[in-house]
Amino acid sequence: MSPNGCPPSGSTPPGHAMYALAKRLFPICRSITGNGFRRSLEIIAEYIPGLKVFEVPSGTQVFDWTVPKEWNIRDAYVIDPSGKKIIDFKNSNLHVMGYSTPVDQKMSLDALQGHLYSLPEQPDAIPYITSYYKERWGICLSENQRRSLSSGEYHVVIDSELKPGSLTYGEVVIPGSSEKEIFISTYLCHPSMANDELSGPVVVTELIKYLFASSDKEKLRYTYRFVLIPETIGSITYLSRNLKQLQKNVIAGFNISCVGDNRCYSYLSSRAENTLADRAALHALKFTDPNFKRYSFLDRGSDERQYCAPGIDLPVCCITRSKINEYPEYHTSLDDLNLISSEGLQGSFDVILKAFRCIELNEYLKIKVLGEPQLGKRGMYPTISTKDTREQVEDMMNFIAYLDGRLSTLEIADKINTPLWSLEETIAKLKKHDLVESVASPLPSNIDNVVELNNTIKNIV
């Protein structure tokens, strides 16, 4: 991984590759189960090594939930009284309510209206509607099209199948020097929507490619675990099968969704609010775009709900662009390939890599000499003092000033308002010259020792 957390200069920016993959995946009708999800994973597997695919049978108990029946759809359409096909699944797979039961019926407009879904406030958009856990069927269309329907007999066909099958998910593990893990989750269960669906998987795909390439050159400090799952039921299923291992090893985690536009950057905290993942995300975003939007866990909406649930308690937060529910195209046909861009995807890729780099570089260091170290004789400080000497070494000297083993390198970087990745060379030189030592946990200060001693004396008296 390069020092600034981004691809080395001269390499091809991955934004174009991510956008091309999104275009390839966009037409596929995906849901929380079924062949659309599998086909999407098969395509992603062409780009990354080591993707393992798991199938969990319908009816499997996963905590308080049950894996549902598998749903697949081949076609759907509505023919109006004149014999014209006015709604066609092949034109937009959002036209069918997700998990619709099969239907082949002729009915009046009044009867049909009970199965139609539109958005009066967004009259040109087709809404994204699902009914995973209660069997029904529905047709989605724009409000403008709905208003244009005339009385008469309509023929509705939904050629779908709902039967016992399995839930599918994918997993990639990139080993590091430590068994401690960075956990990254994204979902792959929505039909044709670009930001709230495909942006997460395509950014994750590029991150996996990049980290595999990095690990070939230099051993990563931590192990990286990526999962591509159906939202909600997928994370619950994955947790039910892997919870003990995750709780033992995960030191930081990120749920990746809605990372494709370039309107803004956003952060949503974990339930604990101050985990290593939270601190790394905030640090990376602060030095990427100081005007990023900050949301609390009360604004949650995706799989961070499951990873941070009581009893699960994983340190997972969200790095995103325009957050779910916070942009007008959300869950509609307007969330198309025009909403995302190679630049937006590239920016998300870069900032997530910076967060990873913060975690890789984060440790507790203690200076090994008394007083300020003599850096000039080690080639770390100018041997000629000039007017701008302080400016040349200010970040390094500020960093060294806090190396008492009490603050982590990430906390020090925040305190001195300097990107941690820009201090990587300084840290490497301090280690090379044997000026610092790693400590396993924060060391108490002399003041802490005095307070503890006073409390002990009071207890004795």
C-alpha cells in the first residue's frame, strides 16, 4: 500500500474500471436470493482472485430470522385494453415488485390499481419496491404513466418462481501478518440501481484487487476480510455463521454503500462512536474533504444495524458519499448510471484506502531517549539553521513531542492536524535509528501515577 493510501503515481486510476464493471452489472435483476445474485458474483469473480461462494438453504434459522425461499424471475409485462404492452420487465427490472409471486390474470383497471406502485412526488420515476417476507405481487411504474391508464381490461403476467432454494454470499480473505482483521461488507441484492447498489460492490472489487497486488509486494499488517452479501438477511446469516471469529479478530470494520456519486462525502458512526474504524474514517475524510457530512448511528439504514447490534458489537462504521435516504434518486429508477461517475468512484476508493492506511500505521510508540533526540547527526534535521527550518520539520517535531506511549500514532496525527500517512517516512526513520519502541497499550503519565498514588493513600487512611 502506497504511503498516502492511494495508487502509486503513474498507475492507471481505477475509476474507469469500476464504472465499466458497474455498466456490466447494471442490467441484471438481483434480489436477496436467486440467479441474478449468483450471476453478479460470477462476474465479479472474473476480476478478483480468491472469491469463495457460499449457499445457505432456505428455512435455515439465522438468529431471530429464517432464510427465505429463493426467488427468480424470467419475464413480466402488462398489456392494456388496446392490446399494447405498456409495461415491460425487459425495459426495466424495477417494474416488478421484488419477490412478486407469479401471476397471469386479466383484470379491470380498478382491480389492477391495488397492485400498482408509483411516486406522486416524483412523477417520472419508477420506485423500487419489495415484499420479501409476505407473499404478494406488484407492478411499479411512474406516476405519469399511472395517470395515463384508461378504463378497460388489462392482462398482467409475472413469470416468476418462489420455492425452496438458498441464499448466496461471497467472501474474500487477504491474509496479513496478524490474524487481527479489517472487515469490509457491501451488499449486492438490488436490481438496476447504480449508487445504492453497484457502487459498493465495484469499489470493494477494486479494493480487493489493489490489496492483493499490495500484499504481493509487502506483507499487510492486518488480515482483510471482504463479504458481498444480500442486505439485512445476508449480514444476519453471515453473522450467525461467523460471529465468534469476528468478535475475536475484527479490530475495525466498514460497511460500504452509496459511494458512486461525487456530490459529497459522508460518515456514519458505529454505535460505540469512538472505535478505531470511526477514528480512521474521520481522519481520512478530514484530510480529503473537510466539509464532509457527519451522521450519527441514529441515522443508520444499512448493514451497520446488524454489525453494531447489542450482543454483536462489532466496530463497524460507514464511509459513503450521498448517504441512503439522503438523495432524491434513492430507491428509484433515477438512481441510474448517470448518477455515478468514475470520478466519484475513484474518490471513494481513495478515501477508503486512506482509512485502511491509518489502521495499518496506527500503533503506540514511546521515544527511547530523554529529552529531545539529536536528529541532525542521524540525517533527520537540517544541520544549517535558517528562517524556514521550523517549517521544514514542524510536523516531525510535533509528532515526536507526543511519543510518550500514551497516544496512538493516529491520535497524535489528529492532535497535530497532520495526515497520518504523511508521517509514514518519519515513523520509518525513527524506527531505523532505534529512537522509538512499540508499547502494547497506552502508558500512564506521571500525572496519572500521582493521582493513583493519592487515591491509594486516601483508601489506606
